[in-house]
Amino acid sequence: MNGTSGPAELDALRLSLEVAARSVGFSLPLAVLVAWILTRARFPGRILFDAFVHLPLVLPPVAVGYVLLILFGARGPIGAWLRSHFGIELAFTTAGAALATAVMTFPLMVRAIRLSLENVDRGLEEAARTLGAAAVDRFVSITLPLMLPGILAGAVTAFAAGLGEFGAVITFASNIPGATRTLPLALYTTMQSPSGDALALRLAMLSLALGLLGLLASELLVRRVRRLLGR
């Protein structure tokens, strides 16, 4: 990379957007399920499960990436099984970068959805039950729409956070140009070059702008949905 490396910037931007989008698409349905379990279900070990879900918030990202490498690497128990049965390789790939990003941003999504679910009026669900609505019907027609602000906020926040994920990605997916070199990794690489100051500044400003836009979009979407729901 050098100070006039426009294509490299665009490539890093494209990869960042792709990785963040894939991570959200992969983890959003699971985040909704986990948020519902943590809010509505009562079972032994619930506190331990809650702590495990939020563990990436307190672990060093490099440690998370290392655990993923052990589990999903070519010789890992899950990685070897995926490779032998489906031909899927995750370590050192774009999909692996998306997985690492999904793991790191998953707790943010769960927390936003959980807060929204906790504010759902249980009386509406109970009224639907007395009218004969099945559990799935109640969830789809009542609970899910009322959870929508939290789901949108969680998804957009996770997307914005995913654009800046570094430690887990570089550990599990490495820093491969055109495959895993997202904006943070491109910035890190450029900072190692004596002549990369100008490009590093542009990459830093681009990262800042994307993060700010993501947070603003999250807030605007939540407000818009709440107005539509009359809340």
C-alpha cells in the first residue's frame, strides 16, 4: 500500500462491508432466539448461559480468534468435520472473517434485542392466547413486531461494530489482501509503511465516517419503527 493506493482503499471498504453484512446475516436469527431464551425461559444454568453469550465482550479479541482457530481451523474438531463433509474452509478466508466478526458482535445484538423484548407487553400475548392463537402465531403477529426496534438497533449496531473488528479477524482469518484485509487491517498494514501516512489518515477517516453513519442509522431506524408502531 502507498499514499495513492485508491483501489486498495476500495478493496478494503468492500471487504469490510461484505464481512460485516455476512456476520449480521449469519447471527441475527440466532440472536433473536438467544434473546428470547434469556428473557422468557427459566432453566438450570441460565446465568451461566447468559455469561457465556456475553463472554466476547470481556475477552481479548485475539483470544476469541485463537479459540476459533482451534475449533474451526483445518485440524480443529469442527473445521476438520466441515472440510471433510462439505468442503468448507473457514480459517484464513472471507467467511472466516465474517464468523470472527459475528462472534465478537453477537452479544451487542443479543443485548439490544433482549431489552426490546423485555418491554413487550405480556398482556397482549396473553390476550391473543385466550383468543386461541398458537405460540408461533403469537410470536409472529405480536411479539416479533414489537421487538422490531431492538432487532433493527442490534443489527445496525453489530454491523457498525463489525466494520471495526480487528483482533479476532487477524488471528483467525489473517491479513490477506483481497480476502480478509478489511479497513482496520488495511489501516494497520499501512501504518507499518514509512510512506503510508496519507493513506492511513484516509483509512482512519473512512472508518470514523462509517462508524458514525452506522450509529446514526441505528438511531433513526429505531425512531422510525417506534413511530410506525405508535410507541
